[in-house]
Amino acid sequence: LDHLWFRIAGGGFVIGIVLAVLSDALDLTWLAPIASIGTFAVVGGFVLLIWQRLNAAQALSGKALICWGLVGGVVAWEISGFLETSFDHRLDVPSDSPLSMLSAGPAEEFAKLVVPVVLYLFGRYRDPRAGFAIALASGAALGMIEGFEYTIHATGIFDDMYGINQGDKMATALMATQRPMTELMHPIFTGFVAAVAWRVAWRRGSLLTWVGFGALALVMVLHSINDFIGVRYSQIALAATA
């Protein structure tokens, strides 16, 4: 419990909830963006933990990790948003339907790996630890962006996605409590795929292997199931307590 990553994650999580409660209770909407610090701290602390455990600094610099992680996260946010919106539009699926969540897995898990894969194809960061670290950071960055978005638009998201008016029910506090843990899924899933794919690529000389595609397919399915069940359960639970 005295590790730096734990103090960052735990402290940020608590501070985020406190700020979110104040934001809801006192109607201080400007505190909502700051309350997303919980997501940044928990997800960032997780990356720091893995970074230290793997001694990844031997494979790439911390500056490169942050730089490419941010680029990967922003690119993933834009690509996944486009793909998910296109899915809903083409199949005429309402955005508040749990079915719209089924596209999240394929879209987001693919998008988070775009920058790491492009770097590999250009001959950069092919060391398994380096490729894994950049993919992990890319997933973490997307999780941070998503957590920030959910927290600052908490009330609207509850209304649109869950069909429940949460304007007077501490919506920001609920998001500040939920998102830090939920967004951990992004670096964990992307890190898993990279840990498999880059390791096999190191041995076989190619990133495009059936093992890598299998790992990607697995996390796509798990991600979609998680989101589908999460939205459906939340709709039922919130309707029961409305």
C-alpha cells in the first residue's frame, strides 16, 4: 500500500468523488471536469504499476510512452466514435439501446491498436515490452478520455443512455465512482492483446498471426458483452429506484 502507483490511484479516486459530490450538491458544474481526476489517477496509476514491474524504461523512454500513448488514445477516440456511430446509423439502432453497445468491442479494441500497429509496421518499438507499453498507454489514454467525457456529461448520459432523469440524483458522483474502475478495462484488454501479439511477433517476425487475431477477437467479444450487460442492468436498476 505504500507504492507510488497506489497512492496516486487511491488518492485521485477519493478526491474525484469528493469533487463530484460537491458539484452535484452545490450545482457547481465547473467542478465536474476536475472530478474526472479519479479516472486519470486510477488508470494512470495502473500503467505506472505495469511500467515499473516490467522495467519497461529499458525498452523505451517515459517521454515516448506518454507521447505515443496520447496519440494512440486520441486516434482511437476518433476512429471508434466514427465506427460506432456508423454502426448505429446503418442498422438504425437507437443510441440508448443496449444493442448499440455491441459495436463498442470491435470498434474500440481495433481503434486502440491502430497507432501501436502502425509504429510496428514502420519498424518502431518492435521489442515486446516497448510494443506492449505503448499499446497499454494507448488503451489507458482512451479510457481517460472516455471517463472525462462521461463525468462532465453525466446527467445527459443518464438521460440519453439509461432513459432515467438523474438530474437530482448525484449523476456526477455516480460517474466519478464508476468510471475509474470501468475505464481500467481499456488498458487491461489492449495490454492483453499486445502482450500476446508482440511476443509472438518477436519470435515469428510478423505481427499478423492467428494467435494475435485470436486475442483481439476475444477482447472484442468480452468488451461488447460487458457494455451490453452494463447498460441493460443500469437501465433496469435505475428504473427500479426512480
